[in-house]
Amino acid sequence: MKVRNSIRSMKNKPGAQVVRRRGRLYVINKKEPRFKTRQG
């Protein structure tokens, strides 16, 4: 899967985790809950 630039910049933030759920790519952040992205 090609990763979008917005996701690449999100996963560099402190506390960010890249998670694959049901074929989708999510970035979730426990430290800053408003930083969330989804691809696919």
C-alpha cells in the first residue's frame, strides 16, 4: 500500500502508532488524541 504524505508526517509525531485494521491504515496518538489519520 502506498502511504500518503499526511500519514508519513503524522507518524513522526511523539506518541504516534501506525495500526492496520480491516485493511485500513490508521495513525493513532495516545498523547495527542486529536492527531488521527486514516488511509484506505
